[in-house]
Amino acid sequence: MIRRFAVAALLLVTADAFSLSSVKRYQVSHSSKLFAADDASSVTEEESKTRRAFLTTTTSAMMGVSLSPLFIGQAPAFAADVDYKAVAADLDSMIKENPDKGPTLVRLAWHSSGTYDKMSKTGGSAMGTMRFKEEFSHGANAGLKDTAINWMEPLISKYEGLSYADLYTLAGAVAIKSMGGPSIPWGYGRVDSMNPSDVTPDGRLPAADSGPPGADKSDAAHLREIFGRMGFNDQEIVALSGAHALGRCHTTASGYDGPWTPTPTTFNNAYFTLLKSLPWKKRNWDGPFQYEGAGGSLMMLPTDLVLLKDRDFEKYVNIYAKDAAKFDKDFAAAFGKLLALGTKGLTPLTL
């Protein structure tokens, strides 16, 4: 068995010597799944692919095991070669040109990261799996493919070595700051998966309502279950909920309708001040149960209103409604933690 592994290792080294000679930098192509070299080489890309595929298959057979696609089909992009400041500047320009893109990019980053399970160590932002149909077709991700995911493609093409996983999370961090929020701790070094089987099961993101229609204790339990699985406590749950200051619900995506605040492209603590100060009543309409306020121009979901009904959540709502600076600080810490779920060894970057 030891001899078999030694030969297998030699074959893999030989494969690299043949297929990656003269290649100074490479990345995984999201469409062709090939290594794209940026230097001329005596070995063509197609020859490289063929040789490595043959030798990898032979190696796998000799070892008597199936090698993980993360080992076979993917090499880490040379993340240190990417000008992340330039990527961030392009993202900021995209948002400044069309502020409505900001909240959607926050949603992309959040949903790309919020699948993490601290027990099984699966999910999270590490592998850029949101680009796979198996994930973007999850109910909670409705609408992301035709918007934020597609918006990222020109940047992937522009910056060689940039991974989807880094880009999706960086987009969220940049969007928060671009819309007037705090700087979010962020680091690079995520490596994209090439295997859709790395997509986690549907249902790991929080629902807008759980149990009986309307806000009740089942919604509080649901929030603690979902966010607790990721490793968040009550204070962090409430801080992250403050992102609902941004964006709006669409009937074509979530089924719900309307913005939480009158400033959906500005990051602030208005979510908490409005949650506390306005009278919220059930909206009478044909859609799912939601609350309306301010003459029907604003909305809240059952999992929003439960933050007032649960005493342990409510105390943080009160704090953030009174102290915007405290909210900014706590949100930045919690959102930075969210974006790093499932990763290790990231290189910090000041945005």
C-alpha cells in the first residue's frame, strides 16, 4: 500500500511537471474548468489538460480510491496577485452608478456565507458555490442569478486569479461601506469549488415566518436555531438583522413586498428606530403574512417583529435604536464574522 501511494505521488508530481511547466500564474476557469495560463508555454492548454487528466485517472486507479474533485479539478488561484483594492474600487463604482445594486450585493454575500454549520464544518463562504444552479435555485436565493451573480462575471473576467468566493464576500463588504456603513473586516484567500456536490442542503437560511402566521415564540426559536448553527448569539442576531435597513422585498423573489425603511440604499440604524416607534399591523392582501406601517409604505416580517416580542432580543433593539455608533461597531464585527464562516487562513485586507 505504501508503494502504491509513493508511485501515485510521483505520478501527480510528473503531471504537474508536464502540464504546468512555464506557467507562472493560473486560475480555475468557471466555465471550462481548465487551467488558464497567462504565459506562453511549449505545452498547450489542451495538451496540459489531457496529460493531467490521464495521469490523475491513472493515479486514482492505482491508489484504489476516488480523489476529491477539490484536489483533482482545481488549483488555488494566486490570490496574492489580485489587486483587491482595484476590485473594491470597481464594486464601489458599480454601486455609486446604481445604488439599488448595493442591497442586492449585501444579500449575495450574506446568502453565500450563511449556510455554515459549525458542527459539520460544512457550508459558508469558502468555496463560491452560489454560482452553481444547485445553490442559486434554493428558494431563499430567488432572483440572485439574474442580478448579483451575473453582475460579478465581468470582474471575474477582468481580474485573473480572483475567486468567486472572494468576490461575492468582498462585494458585500464594499456595499456596506459604499452605502454609508462601517468598514467590514474582510480577508482574501478563498478557493472556488468545482464540484456542485459541495452545495449544502436547502433550508439553512432563515425564513421570514416560522410556525403560526405572525410573530410569535416559534420565530424567535427559529432565529436562534438558524443563527446558532452558524455560531451567533442573541446580540449578533439582532445586529445582523439591522441589515434590513437596506433593500426591499419583492413578490417575484420572496413573495413579500416593500422596503423596511424609507432609505433602502443608505446604511443606518433606521430599522431599529422604526421597528420601535411605528405601530405595525397585519397587511390585508393576498400575499404571505407581513406587517405594514407608515400608511402601508413600509413593511416588517414576522421575524422582524419578534425582535420586540422576545425580551432577550428586545434589549439589543433598544440599544441600537438609541446608539447608531454602537450598532455600526457591532454590525461590522458580526458581518465580518459572517463573511468568514467556513474559511481559514485568510489574509486580512483593509478596505
